[in-house]
Amino acid sequence: MTPSASASAAPQTRASVGAQPAPATEVELFSLAGLDGHLREVNAAFAHLLDFRHEDIDGRSLLELVHPDDVPHIVEGLAALEAGAQEVVLENRFMVRGGSAVHLQWVARPIPNSDLWWAAGRDVTKFHEAVAQTMDLRARLDLAIGGAAACLWELDVRTRQFTWESEAVEVLGLAGRDLPRTIDDLASLAHLGDRVGLSAALETLGRSAGTTEVGFRTGDDPAMRYFSIRGKVITHDRRGNARRAVGILIDVTAERAMEEQMLRMVMTDALTGIPNRRAFDQALRNEVRRCTRSAVPVSVLMVDVDSFKQFNDTYGHLVGDDALCAVGRALQGQVVRAGDMLARFGGEEFSVVLPGVDRQGAVAVADRLVEAVGKTRVRQAADWQLTVSIGTATWNPGDAPLRPVDLMTRADRALYVAKAAGKNQSASDAEVEPVC
């Protein structure tokens, strides 16, 4: 993968191509990797393209799979992501088992609040030479945006009048309607919450020496679409006043959906479908900061399924998985306020963050969770009553400043108090003996 000019000026490399699977015609290759260069997950299309079994490619170093001559470009791309680049466009040769190579084009982006990044791309082996030989404006545009719908525009800065490419009708979804002729016309197409920002960005275009870029939405859920508009002034009059600007409008709806899908994959527990430990840690940090600033309490709950090892030993791990899913559903049915979060903390442990809830409220929620799980049954283990023990901890305004990890430690100690008292109940951090 060769970083784009925004991340690196490394030259692109030509592919030496042998027999290989048919190239993808759409962006369909996905991967999830860490800044250490090791792949965490790839989709089946990526594994098939390189003639690997899916299980043989997960966990391998990216550097093992690329052409040796392209390794420095991969390293540059990883360094750019680690340094904070929000997007790196990549191209390189991947080695197919058997010795041939395929040339892939990727866009890689970091996943917020993690040491992971995701990439999506396509096989451009068949037309790589054609792209290299036809470097006119439209070919560059197609290379930059892949399969995204896009159109070019021109703006008379003085009159605020647009001239659009014919493709704009399709890109903006304006069948049977006139194209927007002015900045105000374009803003009127945007979602109400984006109109001011879109107008302001385009109004300042004439005063900017660089490229102006702004995103906006059109329509409403579930048919909402996302766009990015980028432009730059290219002509000034004798007095230096902006006269003419050109730019591009890109439909980034598919990219946005892909990004949200990858974020959900990273932040969701694969078994239960609820948020995972990574998502919980992030939410807890945010809520502790927000509640401290706003001087409102915040509580956390640590929930542990009682005697779960014995359950697994009795019924097997597959039934144990069903039990964890059933417990997750029971807990989720009680954690219903906007802003509250239930997550699978790990193993048979769950956790809950309750912003704005004091100690008494946290205990009341915990008792409801104990009761809800006590009514839960698993079909394959109908004679086993599932129960949970819960520890709660609360920070109140006026208390000493508290780190999220300290709050979790207090909830964990309270959980052990509940376990020692006979399980199937809750205990708060007020019942925990202070640690000297």
C-alpha cells in the first residue's frame, strides 16, 4: 500500500501479475488491523483474493503479505496513521500464494479512541497500467474517489452563482428538479442542522488561500445521505479579490455507512450483541468527565453471573453462551434511559454506567437487574435458576476527584461483598470497608 500525497510522497509501484482471481469491480475488500501491523480481521473476499483460507490470514503481519519492494510504503502508511493522519490512501502489490501478485488500492482510517485502523479497497490490477497511462483530470478524480458518486462544480465568487457538471443531477438526487444555482439554493437542500455551516464555509471560500471542505446531510432517516464539498479559488482580479472557484461534490453516504459498520464491529461484543469492554471504557471516561464538570453524580455497576463455571461444566460451553445472551437481554431490558450503557465486561461479567444516578438510585437499578435475571431461564437448562451478584459504586458532587478506574475498583469490591453475603443480591460501595 503506497500512501497518498497527503501522507507520503512515495512513488507508486507496478504490479507483476500472474494468474489470479477476477478483480473486484466495487470496493469490497475489508480489513481491521493494529498499529503494530498485524491483521485482526479480514473479510472472505480479501482472503480469497490472496488464495488463503480465512483462518490462515487473520493475525498475520501485513508486511508478510505484501511484495518485498513495497514494504517501505506500508511502513510509511502505518507511521502516518500512528502520527495522527485521519486518512491514508494506499496502493501496493500483495503476494498471492504461488508467487503472483495483485495490485490493490485502499483507503485506511484510524478507529477513534483505539490503536486500531480499518481499510477498505479494491483490486485494481487489471486497469493499473491504464490509470498510469491516462493521467487526465477525470482519471485522477476517479482514482481518488473510487466508486463514489461525484461531480465537479464552478462558482462565480462575486455573484455566488454555481455551474455544475451534468452528473450533479444524479449525485444530488434531483431528478425532475433544477440544480442549485446559488449558495443559498444549495444550502436549502441540506439538512436543517447543516445549513448554517454549509453556507458559512462557502461564503468564506473566497477569503481562504487553501482548500475549503465541509460536510452536509440531505434528507432524513432512514433515507439520509451524506456529502462532502471541497473547493478552492483559482482566479483573482487585479486587486486580489477572488473571482472563480472550482471544486468537487462527493456522495460519501456509503463511506459513512462503512465507517459506522467498522466502528460497530470494534465496539460490539460478538456473542451478545451489546457494547463491549472497549466501548464501556470509552463511555465511562466520557461520563465521569461530563458529570464532574456538571456537578452531577455518576454510578457504575459490576454484574457477575453466579456459579457460571459450574453451569458450563454441567451443560457445556455452547449452552453457556446461550445463558450469557439470555442474561444480557434481561439486563438490557432494565437499562433503558438515554445515556445509560450496559456492556459485556468480559467472561461472565457485565458492567453498567449510570450518569446522573446517585447511590440510592444505583442500588435500586441493581436490585431490578437481580430480579430480572432471576426470572430468566435457558431452554437447554430449564432446571437451573440463573442469578447475578452486583456491586455498585457512586461518585457524588463534593467527593474527592475520582478516576474511572477507581470507580470500577470500588464497584468490584462491592461485588465481592455481595458474593460473600450469599450471591443473588447487590451491595454498594458504602458497605465496603475502606482500604488502609
